[in-house]
Amino acid sequence: MARGPKYYPSKGACIYCSATGTTLSDEHVVPLSLGGTHVLRGASCTDCRVITSRFEGAVAQGLWRDARTAFNQPTRHKKNRPTHIAVPGAPVSIPAGEYPAGFLFYKMGASGFQRGLPETHDLSPLWEMVIVDDDGRRDTYTKKYGLQPTLRFRHVPDDFARTLAKIAYCQALTALNPGDFDPLVLPYIMGTKKNLSYIVGSQDGAPEANNGYRLTTGYAQLPDRLILAVEIRLYANTHAPTYQVILGTVMGQSEIARVIAALHSAEDG
């Protein structure tokens, strides 16, 4: 994906439910609350937007609220953003720019699809939480206030994984159309399938200098089909995990060739 901001034309229907003849709102590939600058124009109907906004909000407000405030991440409600953060368990509030909040991620390992497991095999109990924070800010905070950092968050593994699945799907649509592939990912985004560990996995990631986020659509070509997947780095300039989301499949040699050509053309552009 090219460095943003960038806007992509509407597909003419809701990318999630295929609704037409209704109001379609723009859809950030990476949510604005997480720093997203790439936008699909006219992409989501009102009903589907309610669904995606709910799980994206759980990540932004539940998992990462203090961290987003501390590091002044984008928000649609800047006037309502607090200037201080209350320290859990202590009668004191700290200026937001000094608070050592950390971004919490889930370390997942390979997805069930990648491991060749059945779709019903749930790996999410094995997911571990990892913290990405600013060592210098943490040390300064401890010395200045005599307090140890305390994280305040809500545990939302499914919402986090659904957000990754939505990012991956939207990333693919910057180069492809919804009908170009069988979207294994879509029912997980919409919540009709629940075992996110089947399609979402991770591995360790090394910091990438001067890179806020990185999205890459890749594929594995088998004799009878093409498997599409997206690699996601959020806050890529940190030690945040690298996530992989299985998107879906393409069947037929002519369709496979067309999709591969479209992906390469998007990279060149």
C-alpha cells in the first residue's frame, strides 16, 4: 500500500452486504482512530457500518483508550479528549503527554487455516497479551511521580481480531473488487462466524523506521486455486506483532491470472 492519504473509488454497492440504492459512507481501511489515512469511497451501508464501528470502537476505546490519548492519536472528537489521565489506584491525574500508557496487542501464532486445522478448532485461548510502550517515557514517569505504570484496559480479543479482518478485507479492495474472490473473511467480520483464530494469526515483528502502518496483500498459488492473505503491521515502527489474515480463494486459471495481474498493478501504482 502506498503511503497515504489516498482515496479509492466506490464499488457502487456495500462492500459487506452488496446493498445498492442506499446511502454508502466512506470506509477507512485502517480505522481513523488507529491512524488510518487510506479511504474506500462510498463503501459501507448504514447497517454494516453500525456493525464494524462497534468492534472498531471496542479496540479504540476499550483496549487502547489511554494509549491513544497519551500519544495524541487521531480522533473525531478532539474537543472532548482529556488533557490529563487519571492514574488507576492513585488520587492523581497526569498530563496526557507524560503518561506511560502502552498499546496492548495479542500474540497469536499461526492461524488455524495456516496450521491445517478444522474451522471449528479454536486457538484463541492460546493468545497472549503483549505490551508495546515507550521505555523512556516510562522511566521518566517513575522518577518524576514515584509511581509504577498501571495499565487500564478492556480485554477484547475477538473485537481486535475482527478489526484486523476488516482491515485486511478493505486492503484487498484497494486493488480488487468484492466479486474477484470467495471472501472467507467476510462472515467473520459480520459476526456470523465466531472462531477468528481460524483466519487470523501473528508472528513477531521488528520495528520499521518511519512507518506508521504497513499493509500488504499476498497470495499462495496452488494447482487448483489461489489463496489470498493480507499482512498487517499496526504501529510498525514499534515491536508490535505482524498479523496475517486469510482473505479467501480464487478459482479458475483465467480468474487467478486476472487477480494476480491486478495485485501487481496496484503495487506498481
